Amino acid sequence: MASIVEPEAAATHDHHGDHPEFLAHHFETPQQQYDTGKLGMWLFLIQEILFFSGLFVAYAVYRANHPEIFVYAHQFLDKSLGAFNTVVLLLSSLTMAWAVRDSQLVNNRGLIRNLAITIACAFLFLGVKAVEYSHKWDIGLYWASKFAPTAEHHGGSMILFWLCLPFILISVALIAATVVSKQKNYEQGYRFYGILALASVAFFVGVGCGFVVPAVAGSDSHGPAHVEEHAGESDHHVVATHADPAHALADDVESPRNAGIFFSIYYVMTGLHAVHIIGGVIALAWLLWRALKRQFQAEYFGPVDSVGLYWHLVDLVWIYLFPLLYLIH
Amino acid sequence: MFSNWASSMLFAQSEGGSLFLSPPSSTVAPMVDSLFSLIFWISAFFFALIVGLMVLFVVKYRRRNGVEAQKTAHHNLLLEAAWSIIPIILVVVIFVEGVLGYLDLRNPPDDAYEIRVTGRKWNWAFQYPNGHVENNLHVPMGVPVRLVMTSEDVIHSLYIPAFRVKMDLVPERYTKAWFEATRPGTYRLYCAEYCGTEHSNMTANVVVHEPGEFEAWLEDASNFLDKMPPAEAGKLLYERRGCIQCHTIDGTSKTGPSFRGIFGTQQPLADGSTVTVDENYIRESILEPLTKVRAGYRPVMPTYRGQLKDAEISAIIEFIKSLK
Amino acid sequence: MSATVATQSAPHPQADAPTNYLTVTRGWRSWAFTLDHKRIGVMYLVAVLSAFLLGGIMALILRMELVTPTRLFLSEDLYNHMFTLHGAVMTFLFIIPSIPAALGNFLLPIMLGAKDLAFPRLNLASFYLWVAGAIFFLLAIVLGGLDTGWTFYTPYSTTTNTSVVTATIGAFVLGFSSIFTGLNFIATINTMRPPGMTWFRMPLFLWALYATSIIQVLATPVLGITLVLLAAERVLGIGVFDPKLGGDPVLFQHFFWFYSHPAVYIMILPAMGVISEVVSVFSRKHIFGYRFIAYSSIAIALLGFLVWGHHMFTSGQSQRAAIIFSGLTFSVSIPSAIKVFNWLTTMYKGSIWLATPMCYALAFIFLFGIGGLTGLFLGALATDVHLHDTYFVVAHFHYVMMGGTLIAFLAGLHYWWPKMFGRMYHEGWAQLACFIVFVGLNLTFFPQFIMGSRGMPRRYARYDAEFQPFHVMSTTGALLLGVGLVICALVLWQSLRRGRKAPANPWGGATLEWHCASPPPLENFAVAPTVGDPYDFDGLVYKGEEEGYVFEPKKQPAKREAEPEPATV
């Protein structure tokens, strides 16, 4: 981020009224446009960090005042799924960085491939998250005012279905758009919708992973593997011999007062993070569209760079959320 | 109105108040007032300096034909340092004075007389150590009084201007305030934190009793149920315990329905059914106010469960019966 | 950029070819979809003035009700709705965007010597976010009103049955409008300065906008998340601020003031920037202590983040916290004081022209003086406990917001009006309006100091009879203020219809906006301007036939200074 236009840069990129198509009228050089866009993006990211910081402060305040709630409540979060999602997002960050590199080298095929993988990772992440949410709501682990943990199940599969429904609709719509584009010989649309449709299917892979991963990690599909580790460590009757948290609740009727606050914070933090993921998917789809049109070139890759920065930030937030919410001792 | 006000101002002057401040009536008040005066005179001096210079320059250097602006230095480190450092010194003095006063305001002596305060929409309840509850605050003169306060619904703030005391009441926690009254008399007490419809009517009086008279008053006040006919005791409760904030006895509606002439009548409820206003309905409305809300009124009344004794509820019922 | 040749005869060719930004295209689409920062600035101006009208009418209704201690014509509920909306509309819709979004948008690129803001589309989006936020506020009025006070304190705001969520969405959207404006300004100033425009050649108004933008980008998102939590609290009951569910209502106050105190500086810093420009130009004197003023803007912006707790001295926060916040609060007072002294010294030995903008600037120094000094009473702990939430506070912030920001906004509006619309207004009437506004402001708000320190709490629909004389005075003042503002509006409106054509430089300003025609052409400068000292008035000569000032380089022929010198010391 050069704070002023460097004379060198100005000289090398001087077009003297010969404005390339991608250069907005009020900029002098591509370099200036790039620097400006990048600075703008950094400022936006700073804003994002402060936006999340409010939540982190709320988290810190409640954790400091009510540590017992956090120790009690985190056992209902599945570490293995959290870790799996962390890996998914790290992978997506790698492909995003790769995409930026591809755009700089004008490797359009690579750019499209890496954008597609990044989008798929985002859908995968959301699929796993949907399974996690449905498991909690299944046993009444809602936010504070609705918080009513019970040993009975409330139809987790129905809850999961409702969470999946928007994504089912999206996938169907994308597949339909692909087919229509193909029939009308609309090449750009066919490729764009086709890639997105493939990527959106990753959501359902994520849902599958939500069931498979905990099983592989050594617990049954409903529950945290680590509940047993906690037996005896905690002062709060967390003596659960069953892996299913619903059973844990049955054995351990007494939860600390206001335990719902933890879940409020959990849902707000992860929910807003998911909103940012969805926003990122939209931005990535926009990049994909432009990449398919071959709009990025050696002097113009700013948008890929900026969305990349945003995507890394969203990952970074998760890197903080994971230990703060899942790994509490 | 104006003459009334002017005479009260003169009265205030004679007791140590000023245009800006009512007469100080607690031990901390004179200290707050002296800080106020200090800041006032510092401010007045700087304000006069700034405006004086401004007017002087405007008059002296106003634009005239043929007279050019003179060149002066664009900055002057000494001057700028001076007008940075002098204000710094002054604000440090103000800051320290403010802190010292604040520590006095916040930390009561150990032997203070304790009164429990509950704020709710939209009245005050002051509970004395013997359990007696009043909606006005009675205190002895010359004795430090500590208020232990909480709120039942939203945030309120207890404010007694004459004592220069203010403290918020926060639900689910206790806050404390204290003062020692120095002059007998009646003072105003306000809710200073906005709390809804009747916020501006959530006021009370502070009655400062002469030394030795407070105990007698408390003794007398605590026994009113035994000494009065129930309807009269009910009227007292109606006035003291906050009913009066929302319910009139002249037939006009406020936040709640009027008590006049309702006993024994049929009244429509918000859910469409009707109810007969009898002893049971009144009792239920006091203890579970939101179960049967009269049509046309908002469900805002707080419960009085645990705050009114059975004898007191009976007295209120007798009082409502008496309002034909 | 090719080397600039200083041919400062820009006004002449434009005078014959009147294609300026107002006339270059026609039709409502050319405005609604414009990316030109000047048109967006004008749209903002119309928008914030409408909001001001709405908020002002509400203020007058409130003041009328307060003529008597008992009910005159407003029920308690209606009064509470009215003061809430007055506060919310004035803060979020008027004062925060007034100078930065309306005047700043129009002037920042021109004063910088750029063609537009860095992100023109984002700029238009900011404007429409403002519109969307305003619509949500209006919706909130229709859908049950709002009676929480503009501060939305919990748990009242989570329990009242008015449309808090709608208003919250409105404030959230307005927050992003403000963030994007700030982001745009920072990016523009950092990367789009033409050669020769170094940091210390920027006009102080731009420094003020830069400092403001920093606050907008850093503080507003915290308001955003606070409002998200508040809405979630109301809709879902997440309990974070609800004491019944184990939450902490005072945490909301911390969050809210972490934004809303810096927001006070979003409101006042641009005002100070305007005054720095006006005082210098109308005294024909180089601004005194340029760097001190520039740095003090940044200092105020940064220190402003550390003082939010002074709104909560009676909330039950720990005594240690209260003492720290009080100390930090005083630290902010120093940079503000420095600016006032700098303006006075700038006037010293100048050639002071009492045109309307200067009249407003002098009124600003007077009124901001009172507003600032009464802040000392509220920063000191012992006195604040007594004065908190009384009319003393109301008077204090109205002196700063109205006496400061509004008056500076009017100063700026009258100063740049000829540039924006190419017309001169009637001096005499404009000065009369300024005088009436000044008297009205003092009459409205000074009595409020007295009744406040005598114990009159704020947000009271009914009050004790002893305060009535002060309320009557205050209401009289408010009516007078209203009359003054109406005259001011009529004068400006009349100038659009009948005013004589404005010259390029009617006041003799040396900043770059006076180098381009009035009104400016689409891309601001026909010829790239020479960047010099923004407060050097030497080359400016009054020309009778132009009815304005013309730049006549007499000392040195046109040359581009390679190495800028900030000030001739």
C-alpha cells in the first residue's frame, strides 16, 4: 500500500490518455487503481475485524464472569467436526491463494479450477455446520430464551431437512440453469452454472461428513467423543458415560444457571461467520463469472486479490472461533 | 408563576444556593458545589478571554480599503506550548478535585443506616429495617443513610438534586448510594434514567426529619393498618405503594383503568371475555396482573407478589369498594 | 500525470461554455444513477436537509409541549416517541452525514485535485444505504413508533412493545453507509493525491475529514454488531443483554458508547475543519499552527476511542474505571482548546471580512466555546454524578451539536454555496438569518444549563412547576431559532432562482476548489491545477469585472515546485 503514487510506478504505467478498458476514468494508472482497490479492501477488512471484535468482547466478558457455563456447555460441541471444518477452510485458503497466483500469471484454467474448489469447500463447510446445528436443536440446546436441554430427541432429521432445504433448492436451480444453458447453446452460462452446481453438491457431501467424521473419530454419530475425558475433571456433575449428549443430559439434569448464554454466543458467532461464508461464495461466484469471460490480465487482477484477502479473513475468524468455542478447558 | 419562582430563588439564595444550584442539603453537596464553582469560574475566564479577543480582533482588524492583512508568523512554538500546558494544569486540578469528591460520594461510612430501595415502572419502594415500605423516602437528619438499590424491570436511576446524589438501579444486581442530610425539610427525588411511559412521573419526596423525630415517625407509620379503618388504610397504600401512578380514583384512565365505581361491575378483557370486578379479581390482578388484562390497556403492570401482605391487599380491596 | 502547467485562467473558458456538472446531462436517471461525487454530494445535501427539517419539526413540537409542566397536547407516550425520533433522526440521519457526506463528498476530490472519489459506485451505494436507512426509520414510525430514546438502552429496548427491530435495522444500514463513506475518503486521500499535493499541503478540512473517516471505519462496525445483538435479543431472546437470562444490560451501554462517543467526534471534527478554512480565508491570513491543527484532529480521533465510559459514571461501573475514564476525558479537551486558540491567532492582524460564512464561524467559536467548556463539568466525576441525565447534559450537547456542528455546516454551506450552485445569495438577509439563529440558539439552550444544574432530569414529559420559567424561555428561543433557519432556507432558495452568477472565486480562497469554475465542470478541472500552499493568499487579486478574486502570480512565473514547502515559517 503505497501512501502516495510512486513516481516510478506512475512512469512505468503511464498511458497518457490511452486508458485501457479496465482502468476507471478517474485513475491515472493501473497501478494507482490497484493500490486504491487494495487499500479499500484492507480498510473493509479492518472494519470486519472490529465488527467481530464486539462478539469476542462479549465472549470474553461472559467467560470471565461465568467460566462454569463454558466448561459445561462446550462438551456439546463436536470437536471432531470442528477440526474437520477447520481443515476444510484451511484447504480453501490454500486454493484461494493459488487462485490469486493463477490470476497474476494469467493462468485462466488454473484460476477457474481453484475458484471452483474454494466454492466447493465453502459449501462443504456449511453442510457440516448444518449437521452440527441440527444435533443441538434436536436436544433443545437453543439460545438462552429457548434453552431447554432434554434427554428426548425432537426430530433432528426434520430440523436437518429444513436447514438443507435452501441448499437443495439452490442446487436444483443451478442444475436447471445448466441444462437450460446447454440447450440454448449459451456456453458461458453452461460452464458457469455447471461449475457452481457441482460445487453446491459439496454441501450434501458436508452433511454426509457430519455423520461419518464423528464415527471415524471414535464416537457414535450423535455425540462428542470427549465427554468421557471430562468425567471427574469438572465440578459440575459432568459424569457422562454415554457418548450421546442427550444421554449426558439425562444423567446430568443440572446444568449451571444461564447455560443458554453460551449457546447464544455460539449461535451468534458461528451464525455471523456463516453469513460471511455465504457472502464470500457470492463474491467467488462473481470472480468465476469474470474469469470465464477472461477479464483478468497481467495488469488487472485486483478483484481476485481483494476477494482473496476477504476469504483469508473469514478463515482467520474461524481459526479463532474453533479453539474459543470447541477447545475449552 | 414568575413571582412564585422569583421568591423561591430568593429563598434559595438566603440558604446558600445560587442561580445554578439549589441549596446544598447533604454533607457532600457543599463539596460538589465548590468544584462546580471552581470549574464555572475557570470556564467563565476562558470564555471571556476567547470572546473578548475575538470581538477585539473583529473590530480592530476588520477589512478596510487599502489595508492589507499583516504578515505574522505561521506558528510559534512557545505560544502554542503555553496554551497547551496551562489548560493541562487546570484540567488536572479539576480532575483531581472531581475524583476526591467522587470517592466521598461513593463510599459511605460504616455505621450508615440502611434503607432498601426498589425501583419499578413507575414508582419507588423504600423499605426500612423493620420491614415497613413507603413510596416516599423518610430519613433522619445528621445520620449517614445508605441506600441498597435494585430494579424489578428496567434500569432506573435515583436522583436527589438537593443532595447531589445519583445512582442507577439495575435489574438483577444491587447498587449503592449514600448521603447524610444536613437540613430538615422536603426535597424532590427523581428517576433520572429513562424508563418508559410514566418516567417523568416516577418521582418521590425525600422528607428529612429533625434529629430524634425519625424513629417516632417510623413507629407511627409502620402501624397504620392497625390504627385505621381498612378503607382509609387502603387509600394510604394506594398512594404510597404506587397504584396512584397508573390508576386514578376520579374515573379518568391513565396507564391503567380508574378505580372509581368499578367494583361489582362487568368489564371486558383484552382477550374478548368479560370479568366481574370482585375481591378475587382485584386480588388476582395485584398478584398476577398479566393474566386478565382489561380491554384497551397495555399489559405492563408489575406483580406485587411478595410485596403486599394479605392484610394490605384486603385494605386496598376495601378502598376500591368505597369508591362509588 | 503529465507535468502541470499553471495556466490559472480556468474560469474564463468555462464562462462561455456552461457545461458544468449540473447541466452536463439531464433527466432524473442522470441523477439517480450518477457516479459523479458532486451530484451525489448534492443529493446527500437535499437528503440530510430533509432529515433536519423532520427532526427540527419534532424538536419544536417537543418544546411547545414543555411550555407547561402538565399536559398541553402530547400524552406521555407520544412525547417519548417524539424525543426518541428527534434524537435518532438528528443523530443518524442529519448530523453524522451532514458535513462529511454532503459537503465532504462534493469538495474532497476537488480540494484534493482529483477527478472523483476512489470508489464512485461505492459512493452511490452509500447514498442509497442512507436512503434505505431513512426508509426503515420512517417504517419504524409507522409500525408502532419507537420509544427507547436514541440510545436503545437495554433492558428497556428489549421489553418495550414498539418497533425497535425496524429502527435497529435502519441504524445498522445507516452505519454501513457511514463506514463506506469513510473508507472511500481514506482511500481517496491516500492514493489519489496529484503530484505536489503532499500531506501537509492538504487543506485542514481534508485533515478533518480524514480523521473523521478513521473513526467511521473503526467505531461504526462496533455499533453494527451491537445492533445485531440487540435485534437478536428482541427477536430470539439470546440473553446477552437481558438480566433475566443472565445477561448484562450495562454491557450494552459499553458497546453502545464505544461507538457513540467517537461518533460525537464524527460530528464535530468536520465542523472544526470547516471553521479552519473559513477563518483563514476571511481573515486573509495564513492559518496559524497548521500542523498543530492537523495533528490535533488525529489526536482527537484516537483519544475519542478511550473515553466512552464517561457516559456511565452512575451506572455502577467500578470506581477505578470511572476515575480512568474521567482522566482520559480531560485529555480530549486539550486538542479542542488548541484549535480555538489557533483560530483566534489566525485572525490576529488579519483583514477580517464579516461575510456570512465568517459570521457563522464567529458564532461557532462563541457557541462551541460554551459547549466545550461545559464539558469540563461533565468530565469531572463529582459534578457529573449530579449533572448526569439532567438538562445540563442536554444543553451541553446541543451547544456542541447545534452550536458547533450545525453552525459550522451552515458556515460551510454559505461558503461553498456559490461553488456548488454557481449563484450568490443575498448577503444582508443571510447575515440577519445568522444573527437570529445565534440568538435563538443561546436563548433555547442556555436556560437549560440552569434548570439542569438545579435538578431538572432529561426526557421528562411532565416536570415540577419551579422549572417552568426556564422551559418557557427555552421554547421562545426554539421558535426564534426556527424563524432564523426558515429565513436562512429562503435566502438560499431565492439565490437559486434569482441570485447573481457566482464568480469562480468570490471569497478569495486559495484552496483548489476555487481554481475551478463555479459550478465545477464534470471532471472538476479543465487543466490540472498547480498545488501550492492552501493558505497563501498573496497572488489573489480582486477583480471588479469578475466580482471575485483572480489568481495573479506576481512574484514568480508559473512553475511546478518539485519540493513542497508546507509553510513559509
